[in-house]
Amino acid sequence: MTIAAFRALLDEIDTQGGPEAARRNLLHLPNEGTQAMNTAPAHTGQPPTPLVSLRPADTAGSETLPVGKLLAWGDQHDDPDIQAQAGRARAALAGLRQRYAADQELTALTSEEEQLAQRLEAIRARKGELEPAKPKKRKTPRDYDAAMVRAWAREHGVDCPERGRVPKAVVDAWKQATGLAA
């Protein structure tokens, strides 16, 4: 095929939808060769006959080989390129097998994890039904005013936090000082 014919072929592919149409086998290219490419066919309503078949060759008379036999044939072939293709195909198949096994195991583990989560939820629910209710802690009422104790602590230089619970030692000191100790 000449460069001019090749350019004409590319132009025709572009007019019929470009590479995407070629990938989907939607092209209708002329069959007459370079002369047909140089002269654009008039559209008669019927698709032109293809110049190049973009679909695989008719395999009605050939046998389909299993992958193992095809790889063995490639390994024993005289052409080093075919041997290299067989090696790459073997490596690709090994990678696919490894990924398939990993995906299968991951699916099984995910399923088992979901089942265990459901079982654990059921066990916790049943455990909650069987355990006696825990008594709530009751707050013991304070027998002092926290603001008053803090004010006393500031006046007398006793270390007392401004927030939270007043330490027992501060309360005891306040009670001793005010005469409220029992």
C-alpha cells in the first residue's frame, strides 16, 4: 500500500467515525484498492464493500486450540518473536491466575467477615438480654456549697481548682476551719 493510499484510507476512516468506529467494526471501506481510495465513491445508499476486513478471519476450517496447546506450539516455534509472545502470554496467564485466586479468597473472607459481624451482633443482643441490669450510681449529696469552699480556699491560700470536683482535702480543711467537721 502506498503512502497516498494509506492517507486516503485514514481520511475515509475519519469520515466514517474515526478510531472508535474502527474499534467497533462499523467501517465500510472500498475494496478496489488504492484507486478507490483516491476517488471517493458516490453514496448510493448501499454500503461499499470493505477494503480490509476488521473482523477476525473466518475460522470455519481451522481448529480452536486450548491455551496449553497454543502455548506449547509457541514455545516450540522457530520464530523467536512467537516464542517471546508465548512467554509473555504465559506470564500474563500466571498473573491472571494469581489475581483470580486472590479475588476469590478476598470474596470468601468478606463473606465470612459479614457473617461473623452478624453473629457477633446476635451474641451481644442475647448477652444484653441475659445480664441483670446494672444499678445506677447515685450521687451522694454534698453537704457543702462548692462556691463557698472555693472562696474560703482563695482567702486562706489553699490550692483548689476553679472547676470540677473540690478535692476532699480542701473540703476537710474548710470543715475544720469553720467548725462543721463531724
